[in-house]
Amino acid sequence: MVEYLDDPRLITAERLRGGFFEGWPAPPSVERHLEILRGSEVAVIAVDGASGDAVGFVTAVGDGVLSAFIPLLEVLPAWRGQRIGSELVRRVLARLGGRYAIDLVCDPELVPFYERLGGLGGTAVMWRSRGDATGNQT
Ligand SMILES: CC(C)(COP(=O)(O)OP(=O)(O)OC[C@H]1O[C@@H](n2cnc3c(N)ncnc32)[C@H](O)[C@@H]1OP(=O)(O)O)[C@@H](O)C(=O)NCCC(=O)NCCS
């Protein structure tokens, strides 16, 4: 059974070692992953109730009043297709509580996933540093 943690202080680096940031050329370390969770305005973590290991997470950063952005959502491959991703999105939206603007950027094929959760497809402008997310200086 999957449980959802609203407080990232309840998760340890040891519980984040399942292989998040799939496909990233230089993914953050688990310690940086923990920093990301703890530095976000809202973080929800899906946990395997049997082992306590994290199987998914979502983060939101925002101004606390009008706006928020959802930079990261991921469910470990073995746990996909069980509505965990949808539940994480529902929970982060509920925590953000009707903010005027909640934005995220995704690949076109994922737009229907977010539309089913009430999102509106649109256009976006973005800046990306495609290099190293590990925190090591390059
Ligand atoms: C996107 C993601 C979080 C969905 O998690 P999940 O727990 O499998 O999601 P759910 O079970 O709630 O929903 C699955 C639905 O989303 C659709 N979906 C998931 N990933 C998709 C993708 N990359 N392209 C198209 N559809 C996708 C599935 O087809 C499925 O639809 P269905 O119910 O009609 O079959 C997960 O696939 C993931 O971690 N992907 C890699 C990271 C990523 O792309 N994150 C989003 C960044 S914007």
C-alpha cells in the first residue's frame, strides 16, 4: 500500500535511493534530492508502506500567495500506472489551495495526463541549464 507524506522532514536520503531522475545525464545525488524536497514550498512523497522507501514525489515552489510552479513530478518505473502520479498532483494542488496561477512545463504527450487533472494546455517559455544537476561545479 502506498502512503503519502506531506512533510519532507519525515523522509531520509536512505529512503530515496530507488533511482529517481530517470534518464537525467547527471542527476542530483540523493542528498541533493533531499535538499530539493526540503527547500520546496510544498513537497509530497509517495512511500511504499511496506518498506518505507519513496516511490514517487512532487514538488512546488511559489510565492505563498498568488503563484506556484511545479518543477518535479516522478514515480519510479515499477510503480507507474497505479494512479500514484495523479494522486501526487491532486495532493500538491490541494496544498497550494486555489492559487491564482499554478504552472508546469511538460512534454506534449503528457498534456492529456494533466488535463485529466484539471490543467489547461498552453505555451511556455523556459530557460534550462542542461548540464550537471549534481551540484558539482562544471
Ligand atoms: C508522469 C508520471 C509521473 C505518471 O505517474 P503514474 O503514477 O504512472 O501516473 P498515473 O498512474 O496516475 O497515470 C497514468 C496515466 O498517465 C499517462 N502517462 C504517464 N506517463 C506518460 C507519458 N510519458 N506520456 C504519455 N502518457 C503518459 C499514462 O498513459 C496513464 O494513462 P492511462 O490511465 O490512460 O493509461 C510517470 O510516468 C513518471 O514519473 N514519468 C517520468 C517523469 C516525468 O515525465 N514526469 C513529469 C514531468 S512534467
